[in-house]
Amino acid sequence: VTSKTVKICGKCYGADDKMTNVTQSIIDLTGRSLHLQKCHPVGILREAIETRLNSTDNAFKSYNKFEPVVSVYDNFDSLGFPINHPGRSKSDTYYINSDTLLRTHTSAHETECFSQIHQAKETKPGFLISADVYRRDEIDRTHYPVFHQMEGCRVWKRGLQNEHIDQLQKSLAILQSQLAQQKTKIVIEDDDSIEGNPAQAYMSDIEVNLCSQHLKRSVELVISEIFEKKLESMRREGTLKLPSELKCRWIKAYFPWTAPSWEIEVWWQGDWLELCGCGIVQQEVLKRAGFEPNSTISWAFGLGLDRLAMLLFEIPDIRLFWTQDERFHNQFQRGVIDTFRPYSKYPGSTRDVAFWLPPGKNFDDIHTNDVMEIVRNVAGDLVENVKLVDQFTHPKKDKKSQCYRINYQSMDRNLTNSEVNELQKEVVKQLINEFDVEIR
Ligand code: PHE
């Protein structure tokens, strides 16, 4: 009997026919740790946020070296994800086998870090977790199967004498005064109505209120600090024409492990940009970490670093983060948000592939993410964009057709025509093998 194994970060895992969908091209990205590179946009941003959050009361311990392989339990079950939650599906998540996967978010480590606080191995009342996370997704300029998140959490033990209320109030006052001192003012539209976003019964109204405010002001402080750095650099570069005011809004959200929950969006160049999901941690999660029932309250947020870094550094294509080209890396310095100066973009080359689905199959039977994955596996970072451009059902033959358009383009060099043809040939071959389609 030969059993297949998958090797990631120096460890071997048993593969399984039904669940394994992680591929070598993804595994090859697992050790890069862009968030730890001091002069990489993602690393610069990570460090700036850590520093700012700790500048108020030094409450956060940083965990930046967790490996990306986690259990299904840590990523989903421990956080109360329902069994049929779409995030669990094979089309969205990279599974190593039925119990193990590449984390889809940094929340996968919350329980572990909470339990460090519970066991008093960690005396700081909060933590920040920065890491690479993995999701099967589309291919375009803003999506990549790996990106980076920072998780932030803060815990208060509920004292009998309500000491925690005092602590919350004091800490909140510091946050508020620091926010008032920021040069970049945030104009906030807040949705704090509880309709459809209920608080947990074990907390008093005042606790919910203070904890929510503490969370929101902490996130706002991060955002105003980051945009302040950006506006500073625009001023330096002479490109700033706007006043130093930032429009943000809090909107209700849903996450299985927080209640109530919100998302914050920032108005930037004519669009609302979603930056961060957050909420008050469900007591079930705290209990799983070892805390006595009703003994603690806590907030958590999860911030996507890559999109924010793209916006701040004006990086046009997310693949640039992964390039080894010095013309990219030479442009950035620790602690500074500089605008990226594009070096020549190499020309791209477009190919279409159109096919008939096998008889009896529906459009839903071929998941776009699976097609994306085939292209990614064949072409890696040489693919800029994949798009479903056409689909129809032939009225007489009752056959279904799809057409995908693939744009091949390298960040680092010119691609030759014959090279692109070879890539395309291989993509077509794998589409036939995998889905039994008939090329038109
Ligand atoms: N993990 C969530 C995501 O990836 C973000 C989040 C973190 C939400 C913590 C609530 C609390 O979207």
C-alpha cells in the first residue's frame, strides 16, 4: 500500500483522496513570511500597527510565527462555525486531509492565545497575531491565494468589585485622548443599534457598551495612524490635495464567534473599502480556552494587511508582493509608507479557452475556483487574470458552453509566444482531464 504524503514546513501529513486539494504551487508559498520582512510593504504595515496599538498601554503580546497548518477544529469548530458554513467547502479552502488545512484566517489561533492568558503563561491582557492565510479564490490584480491578516484581542477578567469596569473606563479614556491628538481626524458613522446584532446575555449593558467602544476606538486609532502616515508621504511627495480627514463607517456584521459584530469601511478615492471585521468574543470561545463561565469579557478584530498595503503603497498588482525583483524591494524602507514607482510593466498575452460541458452537467458542476486552481498550478505567478467571459446553453443541441479568458503576464520579464502557447496547452489538457469537457 502506498499512502501519499504532503510535506509542509518540514513536516509530513497523510493525504486523503477525498479531501486533499492543496497543491505544490501553494505549498511553495508557505515559508515566505512576507509579514516579517522589515522592508516589505506588508511587514512595514504590520510593524506600524503593532507599535501604535502598544503605544497606549503596552497590552499586546505579538505572535508572528505560527505555522499555517492548523486543524479543522482550530480553524472552524472551536469558533462555532456551523457544519454547513460555505467557508468549510473544498472549493474555498485548501485541505491537507480531512482533519488538517491551511488556515483561512488568523482567528484559528484565538483559542490557543486566549488559553495562554488563562493559564497565566502570558501576563499581558491582549495579543496580536500576524500570519499568512490561504483561500482558494479568483485570479485577478487584487486576489492571491495567500494573503496576510492581523488578529487583535483583548481580555478583561470580570472582578466582583467591578474593577474591570474601572480598567475599561481608564483604558478607553487613554484611547479617546490619543485619537483626539491624531492629526488625521476620523469622521465616523456608527451603527450601534442592537437590532439583528444582539449582545450576549451574560454581559451587562455597561460592559457591552464599554467593551464595544474600546474595540472600536482601538481599530480607529490603527486606521487613523496608518492613514496619517500615508497622508504624510503624499504631502512629502506633493500629491496631497485633500484635507486630512477620513470618512469611516461601522456596519453590522456576522461572525460565528463574536456577538455583537461589526465591520469598518473607509471612504477612499470614491469607494467604501472594507478593512476589518470584529466583535465581542462569544463566551463559548473563552470557555474552550479554559476560562470559567461568565468570568471574562473580550473583543477581537481581524485586519487584512495586503489590500491595505496595496492602497497605501499604491501597488497595482498583488503579485508584486511575491516578486524577488530588486526593483520592487529597493523602493521601501522600514517605518515609511512610500508610493511605489512602477517599473516597466511587461506586456501580457491573452488566450481564450471555450468548451462544452459533458452531457448532463450543469454550470454549477464546474466551480470557477477549480478552474482558477488549474491555471494557477500550471502558470503560477505568470497569470495575471482569469475570467469567465461567456456561458450559454445551445437551444437545439441542449449543450452547455463556457469560455474562460486567461491573461498571461510576468512581473519580472517578457514572456515569449511559444511559452504562453505551452502554458495554454497544458491548461487545456488539464481541463479535459479534470472535467471531461469538449474543447470547441
Ligand atoms: N477572521 C475574520 C475574517 O477573516 C475577521 C474577524 C476576526 C472577525 C476577529 C471577527 C473577529 O473575515
